[in-house]
Amino acid sequence: MDLSKLSGEALLDYYEQHHPDKDYASVVSLLTYTLTPQKAFDMIKRIVRENKKLVAVYPGVPGLDPDTSKMEFVGSIIDGGLYICPSN
């Protein structure tokens, strides 16, 4: 499936309902809590187009507190923040 051809709304649905990595799907679902629906649609399209990835960061929690200096802050989530980083 060519994800770059899907609308933002269809992309969010794909990640939340059908993506095989359920951990990543749960991170993507945080977009709708951080941004308005239209901004979330635009953001997920950009992330797919630029081959980037969303990361949930929880300061002070080992393993969930990476260096964010080269990441783009998207918005606040409960106890942390949502960031965009290069996909490795």
C-alpha cells in the first residue's frame, strides 16, 4: 500500500486500526489529543511524505526520555511531549 496517496484522515485511520506495530499506532493516535483534527491530518501526511516518525517522550522515564535536541516538538501529551524525528 502506498501510504503517500492516502488522505490525512485515511492515514490516521490506517495507523490507528490496521498498522501492524500497535505500539507505534498508539503513539500516532496521540496526534488527535495534541492537535485539532485538520492539523493532525496534515501532520500525519507530512510525517509519511518526509519519511519521519512520531515519538512520545516522557521526561525522567528510562527508555522513554531520548535526546530531543534534533527532534521537532509537536505538542504536549499527559506527562510528556510528542515529537517528530527522522525514521531510522
